[in-house]
Amino acid sequence: MAILNHEQKQFFEEQGYLLIENAIIDEQLTALREQFSGWVQESKSHQSAYGETLDGRARFDLELGHSADKPALRRINAPTDISNDYYQVMRNSLMTDCVADLIGPNVKFHHSKINSKLSGAATAVKWHQDFPFTPHSNDDLVTALLMVDDVTEENGPLQVLPGSHRGEIYELWHDGIFTGAVDDAVTRHCVDNAVTCTGKAGSVCLMHTRLLHGSSPNLSASPRTLFITVYSAEDAVPCTPNPVPSQHQGEIVRGLKTNHIRSSTFDIPLPQLPKTASFFDQQAQ
């Protein structure tokens, strides 16, 4: 059953993003918030990144200045691997239905993470596109940014450049250095024409993988936590390893598994990625 109306689908096609209120039910939102609160409490007993994901990287990442008195848990990699509440929201929610309306009927899971900007967090995200980090055989990918907290103008909201998903894919290397961001000229254009995506907890921003986006530091007293899930059409095949490996990667969350592979009707160059550390750890939404 279709959830999105024609106007919403058309807006996403033209603008590259779509805001949906009440994308999960109240019980799901409460469960996500309680689980994250528990992780914050757990983080108080750690002084550096901890836990382990499938590829050996830390699961829980801490902001500089983290302490037991002022915890600053900034990222959790692959939360669906360790929390049934997050896994169920990824698979069984209105959010998932909306994604299927945009790139379905057959949809599979690629990866997930939680990005949190606690009060006063200095984290800023430079302007970039997601596709160069997760290139596929076609670009039917949606990043779902679920607001676990209220997102306001002051607490580091996502900013997007409407319609930029229809343009070029920008280089992330500048002067021989991988920055994970577009160049200064493109950034200035993005900042001058940006739209800010705010909403109540439980809302979701569905974003096309090629859309230019970034975010500023949290200047407020309120946290800003996002549960970020990347979905692809079932016939979109990854061209590079998953930057956030998960035991659930490739699970069909809507429709059927066809084993078909569809290539884009345009050329998409594979990105030149850095050979040291985790390039994806440099990016958050």
C-alpha cells in the first residue's frame, strides 16, 4: 500500500529530499531514546572509543572532551547489530514504507549509524554527497535521517541544496589530499542556497544519495541525535566495500529478492578513496 502521495513523490524527485512527520510510532521512538540514553550512561565508564564492529573498528565513538561528568557519545556504528529496537525500526516502520514508495517495490538495507551532537558539540559536517562513499551500480539509494530528538535551527540541523542530486558528483580530493568534502567554491554556493531541515522527534528526512548536504555545530542546550539508515533498491549493487559493515547488509526489507542488477543510464566514476584509516569516519550528518 502506497504511503506517499503524488505530490510528495514529485517533490522528492525534483528536490532530492522529503521531510515526513511521525515516521515511527510513539512506542518505537520511546524505545530508541531509552536505548540511546543507556548507551550514553555506559559511555561514562570509558575514556576513548570502545566496542567492536564487524571490521574491527570501534562501535562507540566519543567526542573530544568526553568525561563521566559530561558524556559526549557522538557516533554508534551499526546499532542495528546490537539493538533489536533499532533493527525493528529499520525494518518495520512507516519510515521503511516511505523509502519503498520512493525506490521500491524491492528495497534492501545497506548500513546504519547513530550520529549525536550533544549540547555544545563542536562537530560540523562539511558539504558532501553520500554516493561517493557508497557507490552502487545505480543511484537508487535513500539515506533516512530519523530524528530521535527535536531538531531545531540551533542544534546543528541538516542543511541541503535542493535539486543538487540532478547535477554532477563532486570530487572529494583537493591538492592531493582527501577532505571528504566538496571544494570551497561549491561549498559557498551550497551555504548561500541551503535549506535547513528541522522537525519534531520521530520525523524523518529522506535524502537522495547524490544530494549535497552538510551541518553546523550544535550551539544550543539541546541534543541532536539522528538514527541514519541507508537503503538501496534491490537491483542496485555496491561497487565498494560497505563503510559501516553490518550483519544485516543486503537484507530485503520490502518486496522480493530478484537478483537483477541494473546499471545507471549515466556514467558514475568510482571514487578515489584514501588508503589510511576509515574515510567514512570523517563524515556525519
